[in-house]
Amino acid sequence: MNTAADRTGGAAMDNEHPESPGEQTLNIRAVADGADGEVEENGSERDEPGDEAAVGEGASSGAPDAEEADAGDVDEGLGDSSGDAEPSDEPSGDSSEEFSDEPQVLDEAVPSAAEPDADADVVSAADVAHAADAVPAAAEAQLPDEAVQQLTAALGQLRESVSDLRFGLDLPGAEEARKARAELLAQLEDYVLPRVKVSTAPAMIVVAGSTGAGKSTLVNTLAEKNISRTGVRRPTTGTPVLACHPGDLPWFAEGDLLGGLKRLDKPSVEAGPDSIVLTATEKLPQGVALLDTPDIDSVVEEHHEIAHRMMDAADLWIFVTTATRYADAPAWQLLRLARERGVRLAIVLSRVQPRSRDTVLKHFVRMLTEYGLGDVERFVVEESKVSDGRLPDSEMTDLRLWLAELSVDGERRAQAVRQTLNGVLDSFRTRIPELARHMEGHVAFRGELRTDVEAAYMGAVTRIEESARNGSLLRGEVLARWQDFAGSGDLLRTVQLRGRPPKQLPERLMAFKAALRIGLESLIVSAASKASEEVAARWRRRSELGSTLVTGLERPSEDLVRRTNRAVSAWQEHVMELIRTEGVAKRSVSKVVSFDADALSLIFMVGLFGGQTDGVPQRLVKALLGAESLRGISLKSLSDLRARISMLFDEEAMRYVKVLDSAGIPDESAAARLYQATYNLEVAR
């Protein structure tokens, strides 16, 4: 087809560099697209806010400046500034009817797309696996149903794995990871899965560009219908508008492409970001649909997200820019994204005049070539009068021909769709591992915080065990009660020769039992308090985020004392039961000595905790129970005490785990599942 690139290739690829912006400006006037005229190099730059060239990454120099506008030129839009040429905020004629504020919902609950005909082309495994391969000349065989099912299953697993990701911690890069996750999910649901299932649906062509590029005017002209608002007020497009042939309308009204959006039959000021307007016109060829989107650089942040979501769901992109804005950074960011995704792309350069045409095209093509996009199809739209939100039909001749060729050539259209689909699938090879690395960073940070908690409470258990071994537990009040009990003769009375044990324990023994319990409880609570302080200190040292997470957890839980009292009392009862059930090892001793199990268990505890006692408890218990029995009871008692303390501390540590869980961080297997899903997708392709 005769595109602007075909007609101006020699001039565009000339090695001569255009003058710098300070040396040359361009004036925009309408000429026939095929005219090759001389370039006038006098004039001054158009005075339009924000038109300074901010060359995007990959561009070697800025765009040539435009000549100062003649009296008939305009600041905004694609028309000139004469009274009847300046676009108004609202289109005239029948447009008022089309933009009623009471749209009808076309599809509240979107059903699945209709199954393709048996003879229709579908994506082949070779297509998906080799997106960069040369496009075949002949039609390819259909992908078997089994292969479609395998690819769909792999994509479903990938979607589930991505959906499970949570980036709850505000670590460096977390916001970018959340955005990347949302984009991946939307693209899988809006485009990839529906397109794999029904590859023969009409091709959806997104019309994207920066503010004032004339996207809506272009769509209105091609559709010969005012389907999108135009005007000097920015932004003019807030809700995406899709125009297609009436025969294709069911695909988009009932299909899964962009299935999460509510379908409306006309624009509305009340339409939200979750809506799309569908309109039909017989002026568009069957098999292709145009999707008008908000500006990629709109002052409304929400519009950026809508525009990128629409581009992620499109089969082809028409990028619209102007002779004065083509070197701006937002334009090249979008072109870079198209290159990275392998999207089938066409470029419309608007507001081009004969005196600046060759110079602008030569510079723009050089920038595209340096960026690896030199072979992209290009179209030139001349600076023309905009009437009723549309350009003259003559300005759309080449673009109409391009759309018509896509419409009638099913294989060409299918190749374009496959190219974009393969490009998206290929992009997963880098996008998903990058997302997995972000997740690994979150999981690693969570692991570090968990390690801090475990280390603090394991250290607390170790300190308690050390206190039990070195006798530090039997000090202060506990030691005083023991000495009072042992020195008063109550110790001997609890162990009677040739008699029965006393029916009631001495008061001093009961006081000693209480003191021992309180001492052990205090030791446990103190260790837990130090552990919580240690966790808080460790988390604060790691980052500001750690300091935020640990807020309110610097002290033990309020019910720790109660739970500790219950645990220690239960342990004392357990020791007494061990003394009773183990019995007396020496039968000769058991015949002449009787003892109280409760009293003996307390004496046993004194010997167990060792320390500053005089050795009487150990000798007495050993004489009554025997050395072997004493060792067994000691091991069981210490093991049970450790288990009860560990259980208490596990409950304390769970407070920190709950904080991490509430932050939404998956476990260590999340990244592994994501890698596995990516591998399975490659196998299915």
C-alpha cells in the first residue's frame, strides 16, 4: 500500500541532519499527502504550551520547530483557527443526540465469547513459541482443541499465581510491583485468555497518543460519525469508545475481550473507569474495530491507567502524534513499550504542512530507525479544517485503505493479531521473572523479620534453662522459704519412718510451693519481656518499615502472666504425678519409709534446680527414688517444662507473625509457583 513511508523513504533516510530547533521552524498547512515540495525554513515556533520537545529515551535529537502559525492556524486540534474551523467543546449536528447522559447498559454480565467457526484460523503452537519469526506467506493450520486447552490451562495457572501475589510491605519497588501485577492480571483477563480461546474475533485497534494529537477527530472521521468528543478543552476523552461494523458488534458486546468493563451504548459524563462505550457504523470495514482512548499524558491520573489498559488489550496500535510533539518524552515512552511488547504498530503524524513535511518526516524517521522502529507503517494527516469534529474525508484515504486491506485479507489480519499476541506472551518471559524477584525480596524481608522473632524467643528459652541449671531460680524469696521449711523440722515430718504420711502439708511447705511457682513464673515473664524488647530493637534497626510494623508489640501480651501461672501450676502437678507413678525404686526402703508425693515433688524440684542448696534434697530424693528413677524423672520434668515454656513463647511470637500476615506477604513458595507457572506456559506454547 502507498503509505507516507513508502512515498518519502528516500528523503526520510537521507543522512543530512535537519537544522537545530534554534535554526529552523516549521509552519503547518494542508497539502496532498503525495506532494513532494520544497521546505521553507523561515518563520517562528508555534506558541503552544508544553510543545517544547522533550526527546524520549532513544531519540538522538529534538524535533524541528514549527513555523509561527499563520492567521489561519490553531493552537489545539487538527483544524485552523478561523471561526468555523475551531472545534468546539461539543460536536454539532447529530452529536448532541449521540452524547446523551443516559446511556443504556449493553451487557451487565458479559457471557463468554461465541465459539469460532470450525474453519476459522486459531493461534498455533508455533506462533506462540516463535513471535520473532518471519510471518509465513501461507495460511497456517488450526491449533488443535487439545493444544488450545493446554495453553489456556497454563495461562489460567499463571493468572492464579499472579493473583496470589501480595506486596503489602512498602519496600523499595513495591509500588511498581503492585502496578505490574495489576497490569499483568488485566492483560491476561482482558486480552490474552480471550484471544487464545477465540483467535478469529475481529481485530481491535487502539488509537493512542498524547493530549491534543487528534485521536478522537481521527476516529470520528474514519467512522463518519461523531462517536468521541472533540474540542479545545482537555481532556476530551475520559471513557474509552469502541467503534466497529454492526456485524462485529456482538463480538465486543458479548465477548470476553475487555470483559470486565461495563458496556454502554453512548458516552456519559457519569461513566466510570470500568465502562466502555460501544457504537456501530457501517462506514468501518468488517473485521476491524477502532478504540479511542484517553490521553497517555492526561492531567487526570486515572486516564493514564485506562489508556494503558486499553493498549494492553488491543491487537494493533495506531499511535497519533503531531509535527510539533513527536519528540516529546511521553510519545517515546509509548513507542518503547510497543517495541518491548512486539505490538503491531502504525503511526499517524498529524498537522503536517508542505513546507515542513520533508524535514519533519526525515527527522522523525531517523529517530524511529535509531529506536528500531524504522519499518513501522506511517501515515501523514495534513493540517486541515475540522468541521463537526471531523477532518475532510480526503485526509483519511490512505488510512482507510490500510483498514480495508486488513478487513478483506483475513490472513494478514490474523498475522497482525498473532504478532501482538506472541509479543505479549514473549514479554511475560521478562515481566513475570521481574515480578517474582520483587516477591522474593518481600519474602526474604519477611524471613528476616521472622528470624528476628525466632532468635529472640529461642534466646529467652535458653536463658530460662541456664537459670534452672545454675541455681539462680532458688534465690531470694524462694531460697528463704526453702530454708524456713527445711530448718523447721517440717522436712523430716513429711518423710516418716514406719508410719503414714501426714494428712495435711505443713504451712511452711505450702508457702515454699507458692514461692517456687511465683519465682518460676517471674523468670518466664521476664524472659518474654526481654524477648519482645529484642524483637522491637531488631526490627527497628532493619528499616523504617520494621519500626512501623513493630508498633504496639514492644511488650508481652496482656494475658501472658495468666497463661504463665496456668502453665507453671500444670507443670508442678505433672511433676507430682511423675513422682507418684514412678514409685519407689528400692523395695527395702519402701517398706520402712512412707512419704507424701506432693512434698517429695517439691523437694525434687529443689534438687532439680540445684544451685545454692546444701545437697540434702538431692540425697533424700535419690535415697527414696533411686538413681535410675531420679534420672528418668528429671529428664521428663525438664523436657515438659521446656515444652510448656516454648508453647507460651510460640503464642507470643504469633503476634508478630499475624502482623506480617496482615501485610499480605505470601509464603516462600509464592515466587516458586510463579516461576513454575511461567515454565508451564513455555511448555504449552
